[in-house]
Amino acid sequence: MKSTVKNGYPRFVALLAVGIIVAIGAVQASGQQDNDSQLAQWAELENLHAAFHAAVSVHDPVNGDSPGVITRRIRDAVALWAENGEITIVSTSAAAGNYIGSGDPDDPSTCPEPSGDTSSTGQQGTLCTFFKYVSGGLQQANKFVSLSPAYKTKFRPVENPDGQWKSSVYFECHYFDVSLDPATGLPSWTAKSHVYLNGEAKKINGQWLFTQVSSSAAPVPVP
């Protein structure tokens, strides 16, 4: 009996060791897959971020964008949001308040001028209202470019148990006037405003979209 136990014990230890190694390998593989998946989502969120800045930045800094180009840019900006998306402007200006839902810049019923309701529970209009009438980068008279410091940009994509991805979102928009300086013939790069967007995005039907964000003044970024 003792001989049987002695002979079986090393075999048991060896099998246990193999099992532990396999388990550790499975855990490591699973962790690597999770990391890879999160990195893939982060990259898609960065594309969403880049698309936002492209939409709110002038495309022709020399001549200014035509009304048709601006309308397309407004549509591009609105398309980055969920259908019932919301942006809340936190300030003491007449632009403060909530802008909820999509809208089309050629349809006054879905893209009305701001209502003037700056209360926390009111509604100024739709997202289209904000981009058409409020956002400085989308006003025809302005030749603004929006820049965003990468080191202050934050996404935290998380997959819910039901398989749906969501992420917190934070990035800054630092607007500069790139109108040509008559003295030099070069863009003036005059700072105009500094704001942040802080909120949430979700992956809906395979596409990351903003769902709700608040926006207010941000300090000039200093590393």
C-alpha cells in the first residue's frame, strides 16, 4: 500500500502542476484577449474623437467654407451622436442649457433657433440647434480650427454582461482662428476659446456614438 501511495503521489503532483499551468495560460490568454478588445475599442473611440474635430473645424481656411459645406459639416457633427443624444452647455451665457435629439439643418422644425431656456431642466433645442447656431467653429464668419491635446484625452471602454460596449469620454477643444494675417500671409493662429466635453459614448449597431456630454470652459493645457 505504501509503495502504491509513493508511486502515485509524484504522478498526482505532476498532473496538478500541468493543470495549474494550463489554467494560468487560459487566464493569461483571456486577459490578453480582453486587453486587445479594449485597445480595439479605444482606437474606434479615437476615430470618433477625430471625426468630431474634423466636423467643427473650417475646411477652407483661406476663403472660408461655403454654406453648403457648413451644412454638410453640421450633418457630420450631428451624425456622431445617438438619436436621442444630448449636450449640456454649462456656462452663464445665453447658450447655456440642454440640446437634445438629432435634427437636420435644412428643417427648422427639427433644427430651431435656441429657445433661450437656460434652465437645468429646460431645452434650448436639438443637437442640430447647437451646431448650427451656437458652435463657433460652424459659423460661416469664423475660420476656426479645433485642436485637442492627446495627453488629456481619456476613454474607458467597458463591455457590459449583455455584450454592449460603453465608455466614459473626456477631451478638450482648443479653437484657433486661422484667418490669414495680412502682414505675413500666414494663418494667424489666434486663440479663440477653450472648452472640454465630458460624458459618455456607446457602441450602437457596431458604431461608437456620443450619448450624453456636458461642456464648459477649460484652462489652457499645460503639460
